[in-house]
Amino acid sequence: MSAPSDASLLRDWTIGESEEAFAILARRYAGLLYHAALRRTGREDLASEAAQNSLLILARKASRLTDLPSLSGWLHRTACYEAAKLLRRERRHEDRMKNLPAPDGPDESETAWQEAGPLLDQALDGLSEKDREVIFLRYFDGLSFEQMARQFGGESAAWRQRGSRALERLRVSLTKRGVAVSSGTLAMGLSTTLSQAAPASVLAAVSVSPAAGAAALSSYSLVGHSLHFMKLHPATWIVVALLLSAVPLSLQAVANASARNRIASLESSLSEGSERALVGTTQSKTSVVARSARANLLILADLIRADELGATLKGAEANRRLKSMSEEELEQLLTEAVTIDLHPDRRNKLINRLFLAYISERTPKVSPERVVATAGMLADRLGTEGQEGLWGWAVRVAPDWAKTDPEKALAWYREGIESGRLASLKVAPMMASAIYRGLYSEHREQADAFYHSLCEEERVGVIQSRGGLGEAEDFLAMAFEIRDPGKRREALLPMFQYETKGKSIAEVMEWVEQAGGRASALELLAAAAEGDPYREDGGIRFYQGMKSDDIAGRIDWLREPGSGDQSSAAIGAFLARTISSSPDATKENLDAEWERNPDEAMLAAYISRAGTTAVGAADALQRIKLLGDPDLRSGVLHDLLESPGAGEAIDLLRKSGLTSRELEELQLPTEIFE
């Protein structure tokens, strides 16, 4: 159940006189009030006093504030005013102030924020109401821009733009005050500073009722607000009047030399309501940790982006930060990263960088079971977008998990399939192949039993990901057992492409005959002719398009005795595979082949398959005129126009300004260009 809004709590307080409602508001904003006043005054006792004064003013003005989307901005300004009044009072007592202990010095790494801190509240107070509102909604309430749009109306993009402008205006305001701070540092500082929890003593003082807070008011503040107390609820005024006698005791507590003793004394006398306040403090601290994680993520995202743009020092800084983090810290960041307000592409890159550090830069390594569990938990929270990347990390470690603890890995997989969690995400084939690989090396019988328990789609994944596992012929036989022709072809294509190197055309044709099906035979022969398009350098595989001589050599291979009557069509299907990666070399060899032997079967096979990309489709459209058979031409044109690249290719030809004569020469229907 979502937490009640500020407006509803104020109505409960003003109309229903619910002190519990006011106590919730007090716990919600005590940290903001206390730390705003603390930054202004530098003293814990004055900060506590200013926080309590602010809440009492809220109790008086509650009925006028119910239209605000959030009280954070209004309360922050009130706390600043109260702190300023208390400082003016204290400055008349300089001798007394000299005896107060100085605050601890800041960490050297936070120099910029140390300089900005004392001026932050002045800069915030100088912003417009709208700018201050969006900053507090973002960094105090922790709302994303999408949440702001849902709660208060408008578009998330407009809220995001408004937030960016407000943050920039705040940064400029600080710069004018002599403090240079980056946007990233400012965002991180706001996330941690505005959301800090109040000390237990402050929460204990403000959590029970607004009337009880009157006991902590200084006599100066009580006199200043005495006229306004008449406007409070009668019951509250009676309690306040009775508590005025406690003012000397309150002043004595303020003058106490040891803040630690005060807190200890308060903690020892906490009532049941104060104990609830301490629970609220713990929850608030948890919220602070989460907001700090979000700020760190934004900084990391900026460093990663800068690294991509060539700023290697920024990349080194990102790596340094990641290497210094523990498993728990990285898991916290990953948990926050799946919901962070970033462009999906940047968010996914950030998650991948975090996961890389999580699984590869820890000593000792994170257990595979824990990695899989973390990836699954994050994938559930992420939704459909970006899940493949997360499950990809789980797939990397799943073989080790299956090797060391096969029973647990198998039980996890079966539960994921039965619940629909893996099947619905289309990751089952990848995970099945990973678990099979782990079982195959150490538990062969379990691997065979696992494979035969899989559906055909999952079996395709196992065969496609063989990667040197076992004998090629064994996996080929497994593929032949798949009944669905489309899935069987899907499993066989990588086998023919990567496992036929060095084989003669006759040997490959034996595999083709076992596969069955003339239509798939052309695809399998073409895949075998293309072979492995990657080269390895230093352990890294690079894609390398085929050169003209390579293509010519594979055409000769397809012409060898043993290919039967499928040689010409197979050459056309092979060239359709290379047109996208090596367009110039492919066109050169296709022209030469047509000149040598103008076989329409070869050209038809090429045209009907070349439309996977716009480059191939455009070339195929210009070659249709070479087909003399009208029925053949009509059939391959239909196939071509149904291909993925046809639409873009037609747009390119249309924009090139084809004349009617050129259209006539192409022998293409004019309606496709209209």
C-alpha cells in the first residue's frame, strides 16, 4: 500500500485533528528540517530547535497548504528562516558561542561539496517556486520524472527538462556565490544531503504530537509566535499552555555540554511512540543509502559515456570505483540501476559494466548460483526491455554451476520452465545450452537425459551453441532428430557453416542428403560455402567480410563434382549471403559468373534471397530484368518485395529520381514506386 500523501495527512490533521497524521508528517520531514538548519547554523542544538519551530508553524498553517504537491520545498524555506532567526539571536552572545565545539572537518575528497554546503540553502531559497519544487520532489521525495508525471500530470519529458533546468540554475547560483561544482557532484550531494535522517533525539521530540514539540521552543520563539498560537486547535493550545512551564528545562537541555549524554538520556526514556520514530529513522537511513546509490550510478553513467567518447581517464576512474566495491555494494547498485532514470541504451550499458565488475573483478569470485539469482531478480524488476543482457551474464556462469552442483542447477531450470519465467522471456534455449555444456564435461549421462527432456526449440539452442563440444557428427545426428523442418534447418545452418571447413563438396552433400529437403539444401550448401567469417587475434574474434578472391574460390568449390544439379542455385544462394558484408566483391563475382554462364536458376536463387538488407535488395531489383522467364521473374519479385530490406531499397531508388525510361529498362512494376 502506498504511503499517504502530504495533502491527505494535512486534511486529517486540520479536519479530523489526527495527531497520528501530524506525527507521520513530522517523521517524514524531520531529517530535511534538521539538516537544513544544521547547515545554516553549524550547531545541533539550534538545528533541533529550528526543526521543531518549523513543525509548529506547519501545525498552525496546515489548512493553507493542502494544495501543495509536496511540503518539502515549503518546509525547507521555513527551516531556513527559523535557523536564520536563531542565528541572529545567538550572534548577540558571541562569548557563549566560542565555547561550543567546532564541527568535524570534511573529507578531502568532498572539498567541492564542503564549499557548497553552507551556501546550498541560500541558493535553494533563491530559486523560483517551481524550480525548488521539482528539486525537492526529485532529491528529497526520491520521485522519478515518470512518477512526477503520473502524480501531478504532464509528460515525463517535460518534468525531466524542468528538473535539468532547475539543477543547472542551482549550479549557476552556487557559482555566482564563489563555489564551482559540477552537475554530477551537485546531484550526488543533493541526493545525500536533502534526504539525511534526523538524529534520534529530534525524531523523539517531534514524533508524538505537534503540541509536545512546543516544549522545545525557545522563549524567544514562543513570544514571536504567541499571537499565532491562538489560531491552533483548542485542544492543542491547552496542551501547549500546560507545557510552557517546561521551557526552563528545555533551555537547560539546550545548554548541556554533551550532545551524546542528551541523546542517551532521551533514548533511555523513549515511549512506545518514540520507538516507532526510531524505526522511521532506520527506514529513512535506508532511503538515504538508496538515494546515494542512485547518485553514484549517475556519476558512473557519465564516466562510462565519457569513456565511450574517448576520455580514457574517465574510463579509468570508472574502473577504479568499480574495483573498490564489495559484492554487496555492487548488488545494491545493480538493484538501483534497473529503475534509474536514464535512456534505455545508457542504462543497459551501465548495468553491463556493473555486472562485468560483479562477476570478473572479485576475489574470490562470486558464486555462479549467486550470479544467476541476482540476474534473475534484476530481470524480473527490469521488465522486457534489456532482459537479454542480464540473462546473458547468467548464461556465462551457468556451465560452472551445472558442473559443480548439477542437481541444484537442473532444479532451478525446471522450476523456471514450469513457472513460465524462462519460456516467456525466450531465454530458455540459451540457458539450456549453458547448463548442457556444464553437464557434458563432467556428467555425460545427466547431460543426455537433460537434452532429451527439452522441447525442440531448446534442443536447437543446445546444438547451435555446441562450440567444439564433442564430435560434430554426434550433434549433427541430434539435429537430424528434430521433427519440425524449420527448427531442424535452424539447428543445421551453424553446423554446416562452422563444421565443414576442409571438407569436399561430396562430403558436405552426404550431410545435406541426411538433412533432407531440396529447399533447405541450397541454404545449407550456401552456409558451408561461406564458412566462418570471423578471424581470431589475441583471443578476440573479429568479423571479416570475404574478399573477392575468397568468394571466387568458394564458387569454384561449389562447382566441384558431387554437387549435382544444385550447383548453380547454390552459388546464387551463397552470393545472397555475402552481399550484405562484402557488396562490391559480391557484385563483381556475380557479374563474372553471369557472363560466364547466364544461368537463370543461379540468378533467381540470388534475387529471391538477397533482400535481407537494403543493399542486397537494391542490387536484386536492378537484376530482375535479366530473367527472361516472366513467371520466374514474377515469383522472385514477389519473394524480394516480401523481404526485410525491400522497402528501404525502393525508397532509395525512388529518391534517386528514376525516369520512366529507366523504370522501363528495369522492367519493374511502376506501382511499387508510387
